Amino acid sequence: MVAHEYAHGYVAYLNGDPTAYQLGRLTFNPLKHIDPFMTILFPLMLAIGHGPILGGAKPVPVNPRNYRNFKRADIMVSLAGIVTNLIIAILCTLIIPLLYVIGHFIPASASVVAVFQVMFIYGIMINLVLAAFNLIPIPPLDGSHVFKYILPPAWALTYQRVGRYGIFLILALLFFDRNGQVLGVWFFPADHVTVWLTSSVNRYILPWPFAL
């Protein structure tokens, strides 16, 4: 999530908006990205409601008035976090075979390496889920900033006004879609890619060293 938000701020900076940089948000320090609601209360509410546990970092502040090309920059900044999550998922996949080589040639490190491999497997899954979740076209999620440009101008204005209720729509979707009839379809590509990536490196997974 930290890399996701950093990417938003960095791409905004490249497009002429220094707001995130000036406010000290262009950093990988996780403490700077903690949001009381999205990082703490929102996951807690979902856990209490026995729903899927999701969370978020504090949104990086941007000032679209500083963009050199508003429409292009708005789309680029919105997709930056999603692209970053996809890149991280790919990097996690590539690191797993490298860890196998280390564990194979240094047997004493095999148990530790196996733990790291599991962490990177979860890294693949989590980053693909984050990318898919942020693509949901409900304001204020990233996908909404792209989807609004597909709509006729009058519809786009109404659609953006929904943003003030967006978090409640997301909560309703998470709580009422218990059987996954909506989200299951939406997350199917992410699940499919997760299986494909993990299967591609399955032969390089070292044995889990701890008894279950």
C-alpha cells in the first residue's frame, strides 16, 4: 500500500504537481502513510463483520490544478498505484526462483529461504488483489478516475458527485456480497493470474520447514 501511494505522488510530481513532495509524502516510511480510518478502523470493521479484510493507506494529496495536461495526468496518476502493484507481483514471482538457488547452494539457509518464499507468494496474491480492488469503478477508488472519462460529460459530473458516498457503497458491497456473486466475478482475473504466476514457480518452492 505504501508503494501504491508513493507511485501516485511520484507520477503527480512528474506531471507538474509537487504537493505530495512538499508535504513529505514522497517517502517509503510507512508511518507517513497510516490513515486512522482506512488503515485501522476499516479493516477492524470488516473483521468484526466477518467480511474480507481489506485496508488502505492515507491517500497521497495531489492538486490537479498543477497538472500540465489535466486529463492525461489524472489517468496516469490514478493508474500509477495499480501498475505498481502489478510490477511488485511480477517481482515477487521472479524472486522466488532466486531464493531457491540460494537455498539449494546454501543448505543451512533453506528453512529461512522457505519462509521468505511463502512471504513472496502472499506478495503475489495481495498485490494482484489490491490492483483489482482499486480498479473497481466506485469513487474514490482509482478505477473511477478512468471510468469517468468514458461517460458522457453530464453523466460524469453526476458520477463524481457519488464520490462523497463511495466509501459507504464499498462497505455495502463488501458486507452484502457474501457469496461473491459480484466481487467473485470481478476478482476472477486476479485469482487466475495469481494461480498462473504461482504455478509457474511452484517447482522452485522449498519444503516448508515447520510442522503444521
